[in-house]
Amino acid sequence: MELHDVWFVLIAVLWTGYFFLEGFDFGVGVLTKLLARNRPEKRVLINTIGPVWDGNEVWLLSAGGATFAAFPEWYATLFSGFYLPLLLILVCLIVRGVAFEYRAKRPEENWQRNWETAIFWTSLIPAFLWGVAFGNIVRGVKIDQDFNYAGGVLDLLNPYALLGGLVTLALFTFHGTVFVGLKTVGEIRERARKLALRVGLVTALLALAFLLWTQSDRGDGASLVAAVVAVVSLVVAMVAARARREGWAFALSGLTIVATVAMLFLTLFPNVMPSTLNPDWSLTVTNASSSPYTLKIMTWCAAIATPVVLVYQGWTYWVFRKRIGTQHIAETVH
């Protein structure tokens, strides 16, 4: 296997890690409007992801940095062609971080409600737009012979990509629901379990349609296996949530995300951005990659830094592993 193939796999792993981790905290952000009934319950939901949401975003930075260094042509075409949606995602992530930190700084009702609304929308919009973006990457976009994006913003809003956006939004919300069930106690835990079944059913229908479309369009045997794993994991996750086995439900909803992202990258390879104008103008792991020497240096750096990041993030989750409920929320910080 060539180094550019290795880095394609590593970038796929980074995006998988990002969607697995950031997926549930996007879902929790959406649930602040769908699940919480009062201010203490909203505080409980925010506290479940408070210690980890910023660490989860490290995976996005790593994926973007790895793409820039390993596949500069891919990075240039992607960020120029998808400039507006990616800018909107970036703005949402900035506002979302500020909202987490500023919400409890003042006790006024309007102040806290406005920041809660910001958390909801800045969680929902990126959850949807990431699916749209990856749907377009897999489907292909208008790339000319100079590897420049030749389309417009409206070209990105095609039915396949929009379905992809609905899938990621629903899947992340389901992932967040089972995470809330895993991390909370009391009434909110029971409501999360019941909501997980309803959200899971919608997610299953959307995911099945999207995966079948992807498989029929450009799938092979390996992508079919990944699609089957995704669907089966999602169904079993709902069964586990119904049985109050939240740990298994969370692991299986995470496996659904892993298998779905794996399927997308399996159908994409060896392309990194297919051209709908002419297949010969597609960006591939070969023509979009950096020099072998650059990839070699990056491999050594990744081998040293990655274990440190994994150990640190794993330790963070271990320290904040206990369940919380409204009884743990002080009156002064609602």
C-alpha cells in the first residue's frame, strides 16, 4: 500500500472519530429543545457534554489539517467549492462554543434562553450540513480539467446530498439521545429512552434509503457489508435502548456512524472528489496527494502524536464518566 493510500485511510479514520464524538454532542445540542422541559434539565443536558465538546472538535482540526498536508489539491478544491457551507459550519462552531461558556454567566431569563437557542441552531445546522457536504463529495461535483470547482452553491443542494444531510442530522440526534440516556438519571433518562425509539425509527428509514441509493450508484461488495453493518447496528441499538442497556445502545449507535462513514469512503476510493463533468478530471489519491517525502514526515509525526491525544481524551471521558441529574444542579446556575 502506497503512503497516499495510507493517508486516505487515516483521513477516513479522523472523520469517523469526529462524527462519532461530535455527533453525540451535536445531538445533545438539538435535544435542548426537544427533550428538556425546564431550565435545570437544559443545564443537565449541557453538563453531559460540557467537559468533552471542545476535545471532540480536535478531530475536525486534525482531519482538516491532514487533508491540507496530505492532499493539498483536494483541500483547495473542497474549500473553494464548498466555501459558503463550510464557512457557515465554522461560524456555527464558533457561536456554539461561546454559547456554552456564556449561557450561565448571567441569571436573566432572556439571556439564558437566547444562548440556549444558539446552542440548538448551531448544533442542528452543522449536523445537517456535514451530511450535505459528504453527500456531494461521494456523488461528485463539477470539477474542470484544472481541478477547480466549476459549479455554484445551488449545485450542492441536490436530492442525494440533501438526503445525506437529513441522515446525519437524524443519526446524530439519535446518537445524542442514547448518550443522554447513558449519562443521566431520573425522569430525563426515561424520556430520553422513549425518544430514542422514535428518533431511531426515523433515522433507520432515512439511512436505509440513503445507503441503498449510495450502494446502487457506486457500491461494491465491501461497501455493501458496511451498509448492512450500519443498518443492523442501528436496529439493535434501538432494541438495547428499549431494554435500558444504554451502554450497548451508545456503542451500537456509534458503530452505525462508523459503518456509514466507512461505506462512504469505500465508495469514494480511489477518488477523493469525483468530477461529474469528466471522470478523467476527478481528483484521486494519486493526483491530489503531496510528495512521498511529505507523506513520510507526516506519518512519523502522526505515529508520535496520535497515541498521546487518544490517551488524554480517553482519560477525560473516564474522569467525567458518572451520571448526572437535576439534583446535581445548584439553584444559582440554572
